[in-house]
Amino acid sequence: MPQGDIPGLGIPNLNLGVITPFPSQSDVLRQAYVKVFFDCHVSPRVGWEQAFLKQMQRKGDHRTIVVPTITSLNPDTWKETGGNAGGKTCFILWNNDFTWLYNPGRDAPLMSGGLLALSRRWWEETGGYDTNMVAWGGENIDQSLRSWLCGGRIEVAEGAYVAHMWRDPKNPKTTLKYPIPTRDVMRNKARAATAWFGEFVEKVMTFPEYEMFTKNGESIGDMRGFQTVKDRLGCAPFTSYLDRFSYIYLDGGLIPDHVFQLREQKSGLCMQVKRNDRQPHNVVLAACSGPHEEHQSSELQLFHRGNRDNSKRGKPCCSGLMHWNFLQCLDAQNPGTQVRTFECEIGGSSSHQKVELSEDGQLLWNWMGSWGGARGCFAPQPPKVGNAVINHIDACSAAVEPVGEATHKTPNGLTVPAQFRVKSREENGGCAAVSTKEGGDESVSGLELQFRPCDLQDHAQIFKATPRFGGFEIKTGDGRNCLDSSGGRDILVYPCYDESSRNMNQVWQIRAARLLWEAQGGAGQICVDSRAVHEKVVPPQGEYRLTTCSPKPGQRLQRAEEDQDGTFLLKDQDDGRCLSALSGNVLGLSECTKQQRWRLRTQGGATQVQHVASATCIDAGSDQKPILYPCHTGHVNQPQKFSFIEKPGWIQNPITWGDNGRRRTFETCLDRLPVKPQNVAVQDCTQVRESGVRWELYNAFVPLERQLWDAAEKPPPGTPVLGGDKAPP
């Protein structure tokens, strides 16, 4: 904030932007009754201090910490934006990160950190900030649990608003001005979890970002200060916190009964999340990943029930399906759109996330909006063959094919079908269908006209002609949208205009079995046409790709003819030939010879798989196409970190993480028989049932967090909950 005292209290403006200065600077305020901690990049709204004090005095208890509603600050004008909309409080995730809690009520399970006030007495009783934490991260977890578990509480101060400058990669003014080593952040978080999570720290440490402590043996530092606080205040176990906020962890589904894969029986494939740098994340069908002996199924394919069910008394779990360990739920916007995942609204208020598995094996989606509702079933989306385009009439290769016997008469007496499909004249060219754009936002603007394999049962391939202004309005199969020529530039799937609009972009002609539009300016007629798309195709047998690890043919290799020098052949267990270098340094299979020998090579604690004859190493390459490349020496970068797992015979590139655990890539394995992923979309339930699509829970298991909860000692009946009465919002 600008130079000067904090408004209202006359407190000197101190830069408290990181943890390390907090204790010494708070000593400056030792005589103050109330201690206030603000980030330096905030601007509080007038009246914040009265709201803070009023909330702290509400119960007459010195152990109440208060936090404001956090709004947005314009870094250029230093003015608050967005009115009263803002975040109030957060909740802890199992990787000891946190996210915002929607509609939280007064109690704050977790403060976001950096904006709080508490009494000097409670600060001293709880021991203040952990002096062994440095830089940033984890201090809000520590302080929140110190308070809740040791007799205090955290509340949102009604009427207190503080505008916060959020980091924006497009605005250099918000760029981080000091380095924050990842190791320091993760050590802070590990300290907080080890101090307060009790036996549940075992769950936290399963996340790969903590491997520096669990596998590499790095120290998290002296923990005796935490025990001193616990002994002095008689702090409760972490199970009391989970019980106090059971509406999040039990009703919200974060301690699930079972975790499972979702297997589609007809194809034998499993639902898998395609993680992006940002949400939403697409959902596809892919080869089921396991489990195999000590290797569990890929996290990309693990789901459980989650989100509260607002239709039931007490709002218990569950009304949706959650991606395990990621707080991402299956989500769809409209019928016909692609299924994706979006951050779970654990309170159950998002109708886009209402998904359940029916007794007859259907994944039912029930959406209810202010103007009505919609239903559908999840099913594989037919593969895309090509895009629909605008073309000159002489080059048109797509024909209108009647569906049914109903017809219309044109003003000049021609008969046209009332219902039809648009079929490519090219071999295997497919039929036009309303589909979700790849990477689209799944709203109307995220729909397009694609060509995919013809199927009369696919309502997205059926169009209806209605007479309009001397031509025809062409409605999509669901009747919601119309084909729009966009002035002869592109074909849009767009909301239908009413007759009063007289928008000629939605007026089409059907002549000589072609769907035409009269171009403006006397340019003649143009037509809806198909265009072949050369998509990435499954490579020929023998050429390897990197895919999700699965105990399937194409991924199973075994060592053979091991020599005393540590070299060996890698023989395909199903084919009998050996992993070898093909032309262009790609990997494939060939007859086993001494030229196909390999060795495992260790550099800086990382394993590489080296081709002996060429002295090159397996490298992830690009576009999931592994190659042989000069071996890294000294430090091995991620593309060359490969290991050989004897059972089931995988050559595996391991999991990686970044952004303090918030970004992750997943294990992949060499695969010479990859299965091309299929998108999953919301489709008509009757048609889905008739097509034979059935879903089942597959390879279900009880997750560690449930095992720990079931085994933990719970507060006896009648024991007061933390902070007083429990009243879930």
C-alpha cells in the first residue's frame, strides 16, 4: 500500500510481505492490544478497523482471529475494482495446498494468509509465526490450525473489505520482485503438515512434491516449538478439525469411501482426464491403466463421488464425480457438448456438476438453470473426420440426403426434405454433425460443424429445414441453434434469429442436393462442403509412442540375454521381437541382434536407458514420440529420465511437478500399440442406451485418507466441537 500509517489505527506502515520479518516486526507492536498483519500490496476500505474490532468482540473471547473479504486492486490506479465481490476464506486440500471456499458463512476453516487481525494475548499464547519458516507458503496453514486446534477460532469480519493486488502475468507491476525458492515453500508446507496433521501427514506425503523429504531424506528442521505450544494449550488432534468441518471433508467428498476407474464396458476403455495448464480439462476414453501388482492405476483415471447433495436433508455426500486428489469434477455445459472437469463446487450448488451412475450403467447428467433444465448421458463422441467449410458451388462435395419422408415446397415448386443430413461424397468422408471444438469453451461459441462417421442414430447429424424469407432456416438436431453463414466467411452454429430480425445469414437454399447460401454483392452461391483433415493417426505397429502406462500389449518388454557388462536385449513379451532404433532415431521393433542391446545408466541420481551401439539415450522427444538422442551428462533433464520396471515390463518416464505442486505431468510409458483417445460428450440417453454404452466402477479401492479416518480416534459423543457450535453453511 502507499506510504503512511494504516488508516484508522495509526499503525506504522511496515512491509510484512514475507514470513521471516513477521516476528521481529510484530515485536514493534508489542504494546498493541490488537495485532494486524497486512500484505504490502493491499488497500483497505474505510471502516475496516471497526469491522475487525466488532467481530473480535462478538463472543468476548480473546482467541478469535478475524479476516476480511478480499477484493481486487487495480495495480495501475491503486483503486478497488469489482465492488463487494471477493474471496473470504479457504479450505485445506490433501496436498496441503488450499483453495477458496464458496458461501462459507462466518467461520473460516482456513485464512488465505497475509490479511488478519488477532489479540496480542492470543498471538503470544499460540507462539506467533513459526520462526523456522522462511520466504512464503504454509504459514496460513500453520496459523489456522494453531488457532482451531488449540482453542481459538477464525471468523470473517462482516463489513471489512481489503483490495488485494493479484499477480497478472500480463502486467509487469505485479511481477514477483524477490525469489522464492521452491524448496523453502515445500519445507514450510511440510512443517505445517507434520506439526498439525497427526497421522494424516502420511496422506500429504504421498504427493510427489514432497519427495525431497520422503525419498531424498531432506530435513524439515527442528519441530520442538510446535510441541511446546501443544503441551501448553492442550491442542486437539487433526481429526477434531476434520469433524468440525465435516461439511467439507465428509459431506463434500474429500474423504471418499472408495476411489475407482470409470470403465465403459462396450469399448473396454476407461475415462481419463487430459490435464492442461489451466482448467477446464478435457475428458477422454483411453486404455485402462491398471492396477498391476504394486503399481496402482494412473491418477488421471481415478475418480470418486463428491460434492454435497442439496436435494437431501442435511446435504450429505454426494451429487457428482470428482477427480481424485485434484478437486476437479466432471462437468458439462449443455447437451451435445464435451465432458470436461472444472474445479468442484463442494457445496453442491453447481448444476453443471450433477452426475451420477445409474443402476443400468448410465452416467446421468442433470442440469438445472434459471430458465429450465436439461438431461443427458455421457458417451464416447464419434471421431472427427473433417471440418465443414464454405466452398464454391462447383467444388462442392457434400450432398443433402433426406431423412424421413416429410418435405417442403420452394416458391418455384421444387420439393426439398424437411429433415436431412449432409453427407460427404468423398470415400469415408462422413456426415456433418454439430460438435464441440477442440479446446472450445463448450458454450454456443464452442460449437462447430464437423464431419464424422455417418450414424442415423446420432441426432447431432440431423438437420431440420423450416421455410424462411424465400429460403430455409436450418436448425440443428436439438432445435436450439441454427446454421449461420457468417456472411460467407465461416459456418457457425449460432442461436436462431426470430423472424423479425430478418437475418439473411441464416437463410439457406437446398438445390441439386446441395446446401447453399446466396453470397452478398453478386458473388453467386456458395455451399456447405466437407474438407478432409489429416489428423494425428495411430502409428503403424512397431513404432512407439508415449502413453498412459497400462499392463497391455504394446507396453510389455522383458530383459533377455543379459551380459556380464550389464547390457541386455528388451524383448516384446507379446511379439517376440526386440526394442530397436529405426531410421530417423525413432523407436520400434526388429529382429533381435547384438545391435539392439541396452543398458541402464545412472547420472546424478536419475536413470537413463541407453542404446549401446549408438551410445544414445531414450528421450521423450516432442508430441509424445520418443527418440534416441545424445545422452545428457551430469544433470539429466526430464525428457531422458526413464526407468525399466520389470513387472509389467514398462519403460517409464516418471511424474514431474512444478509451481509448488500446483502443476503436474504424469507417468508415461513406451507403447507400440497406442489406443487413440475418444472424447466424451453429453448425448441423448435413449440413443446412448440403444448404442450399448454402459459404464461400471472398475478396480475400486479404499483410499489412504479414508483408512486413516476410519482408524482414527474420534471425539466422544457430546464433546464440544472446535470453536463452539458446528453449523455448516
